Amino acid sequence: MDIYMDNSKKFDGVDYKNTFAQSISAMHELVRQVLSAQICNGDHILDIGGGPGMGARIIDEMGIKAIVTNIEPSTTINDVPNLLSVEYIPLHISLKEALDTRMPYTADCILMVSSAHEIALCNNMGSMENKKIFFHDLDSFIRKNLAPGGKVILGFPNYRKDASMAEIEHQRRLTESLLGHSHPPDELFTIEEFSSAFNTLPMVFIQKPMDLTHENPGTTALMANVAVFRLNNI
Ligand SMILES: C[S@@+](CC[C@H](N)C(=O)[O-])C[C@H]1O[C@@H](n2cnc3c(N)ncnc32)[C@H](O)[C@@H]1O
């Protein structure tokens, strides 16, 4: 992949729902499990980097009558879901553009599933600097758009804590063959980084192995993590 390409366009032209989303279904199952206890009818949700409305799809499958706005810069947003209970508002913009855009409402919940690392990469610096800028932008977005006491619900991948460099290299080659790209450990986020940025511990944090092939759950070095933070005064 061309390192100079605009990372927010990386998923352009990808049939995300039928390829990428199938591979990371373990992440979506964990998100579904957590969301079922965290959101309810009438909630207003901002899904940042939702691809083809993945947050809206998951919430609709649960039959919850929520409003979900998707902030998504790639063309995957053109794959608009058929929804029964969710009202869906697709916005074809990046997180940075969203900082200068009036959102349709103040949200009860901000959702980011497997998108934080991709959004951070858009800053085109080293991984630490990218994350610093990302947290600065996210903080501005939250201050403007999340109701006091609202929740930030995060799904994020990373490597098993005790995975060796050899296991990570092996995992990266497999990920590249299945998804077309992979990430070094420092580009992915940890629960400690989110806790430190939000200056609070998560109300909920669960993780499970994520086998992209669905064949060898015992051998994957990838983890799916889901965390819920309640933010009173970020
Ligand atoms: C791995 S996909 C996750 C999609 C979806 N949230 C899910 O649950 O499967 C990462 C998403 O982040 C989006 N993204 C990349 N850069 C972004 C940015 N600067 N602002 C918002 N979204 C961005 C990508 O276009 C892509 O749809």
C-alpha cells in the first residue's frame, strides 16, 4: 500500500460488509453484547468511522429504536443499510471535518469500532504523535457533541499482551493476506491509553481472541477489546 495515500480513503471501493466485516465478526459480536446493556430506545448515537453503517446495523439487529449518525469519509458510506428500528444519518466526512460541522444532536453515546487506529493514522506522523493529535481531536469532538455523563463505547483491536514478536509477525502476514493491510503494535491502542486520555477507568472492559479465519481461535495473536467509558467532565 502507498504510504503517502490519504488514510481516510483506504477503504474506498472495499465491499466492507461482505469482506472486512466478516473477518472481524468477533469484534462486532463483542460490541453487540456490550451495546445491548448500554443503549436503549430513544438514544442518540454518533458512530465515528462506521464504514457502511456498521453501528446502525448492529443496533437495528437488536431492535432498538435509536438515531445513529455515521461519520465516515470513505465511499463505504454509500452502502446504505436497510433498517427497521434505527433512524440512520450518514455524513460523508472525516473526524477532523466533523469538528467544524454541526452534528444533528447532542449524543447520549459516541461509538467507535475498529476505527480509532485508522483515524489516528490520518495524521501522517509517527505513531505516538498521531495518537496525541487523535486524542486532542477526540476531546474537542466529545466536548462539543456528547451530553454530560454520556458514554464513549470503543471496540479496538490489538495484540495479545504476551504475544512474541514472531507471533505478531506471523499474525501480520495472515492479516495482510486476508485484509490487505496490517498494523504494527504501536499503531494499535491499549485500554491504558484510552483510560489515560479520558482520565478515568472504563465502566466495562472485555476482550476476547479474534481469529480472522474463524478456524484456529487458539492460535490468533489478535484480540478484540470493547470498553465503555462514562464521561462527566472530560
Ligand atoms: C476497520 S474500519 C471499521 C468500520 C466499522 N466501524 C466497523 O465496525 O466495522 C475503519 C473505518 O474508519 C474509517 N476512517 C478512516 N479515517 C477516518 C477519519 N479520519 N475519520 C473518520 N473515520 C475514518 C475508515 O474509512 C473505515 O471505515
